[in-house]
Amino acid sequence: MRGAVSLFLLLFLSGCATGNYAPVVDIYGQSSRQPNKVTSGSHKVRKGETLYAIAWRFGWDYRALARANHIAPPYTIYPGQVISLAGKSPASSTPSRASRHHSPRTVSHSKPARKAASPPAPVASKPSSSVATSGPLQWHWPASGKVVESYSSNSHGQKGIAISGRHGAPVIAAAPGTVVYRGSGLTGYGNLVIIKHNDRWLSAYAHNDKMLVKEGQSVTGGQQIATMGASGTYRTQLHFEIRRDGKPVNPLHYLPKR
């Protein structure tokens, strides 16, 4: 009888060991910390990814990554597309539909262009939305809890702060902007929301329970965008990052004093 029980337990444990479980990786663990910027290799786009999320994962400014891969605004990418991280577009990849529509036109040199009699008078243009929103941002605290993990400027250090709180507590947008990523495709971040505030500034909100906004949605500063959770980590918390031109900065330098 004892031998039969032992055999059953051995078979049961062996069966559990062969299951394909998705790893839970905490971004506060050394193994999941990425270097500041990955400048070699390439990344194949998966379903649900955006250029902003890929740039965030590999430490790039999304504009620089788009230029390196000849991807024009609004930075549309497609599953299976190869994104070069080496600073140049991979020769073997097929150009995206967005880049094909923005290829340079052939210029004919058979006839010289006629010179205008006089240069046209300059026309004052209205400032674009990026210029209008490029000034100082009014930052809000994204959650009301205590800061339990601090930012580190080390190359493999913590790129943001962790804020404690109860499960289901509100997570709010730290500044007005547009949601450019909503998903769980970045290892270690769990349910993640990335907000673009203007051309230079982005912020990220990780480990959420429920995400209350959609990609492309405009949000105001102080608007609730998610509820606090423990997705992709071992405790209920909000991981919050701010990046300027693709580089992480210390959020405590921008959030209002408590």
C-alpha cells in the first residue's frame, strides 16, 4: 500500500513539473532588469504590441526607434514585422505598410525647375499640438500610498518607484495625455498602461488589476485609469515610471511634495 501511494505521488509531481506555466517575473528582481538601452539584435512584433511598448522595453526613445526602422507617424506596426535594435533597418525585413506609403518619390532631372519671380511671403503657421503641449507638465501623484521602492540611476537599477496600497485602490494619470499602450506583454510589468504626454514625456503604470482606459484614449491629469493590483509581481503595488526622450528619470523630482 505504501509503495502504491509513493508511486502515485511521484507520477503526480512529475505531471505538475511538465506543465507550461507562464513565469511570474518581478521587475524588482535582478534577472528582469534591462540595461538602459539595447543596441543590438532585433525584435519581431507580436500581436498587441505598439512601437511605444517596444521602445519602452528596450530603452529607446520611440521617435529614434521609428527613424531607425523607417516607420512614419502614426507609428503603425504589424505582427511579424522585424524591428531593428541596432540603429538601422534590418535588410531582410519587409517594409511595413506605413513605411511603403512614405517612400521618397523619384525626382526627374530632365528639365530644370523654373525659378519663381520673387520668393513667396512667409506664412505664419499655427503651433502644432506637440508644440502646444511641450511646456512644463503639471504632475499628479498616481496613487496615494507610501513609496516603498526608490528610483536608481544605476544601469541595472530600478527605473521608477513602487507605491504601496490596497487591492483595487485608484491609479490615476499623473498628467494629461494619450494612452499609447494597454496590455500585459512586457515581462515583469503585469497589466501595464503607458501614457504619452507630449513628444518628449511618457509615463507608465504597472501591476494593475483592472485597466479602465483603451489605447488611443485621451486622459486628463488626475483621471482614474486603473485599479491597483499585483499582476506580474508578488505584492499589491503600483510601479510608476517617467521617461523623457526615452530615458528614465526620477519621478520624485517631478511629483509634488507631500
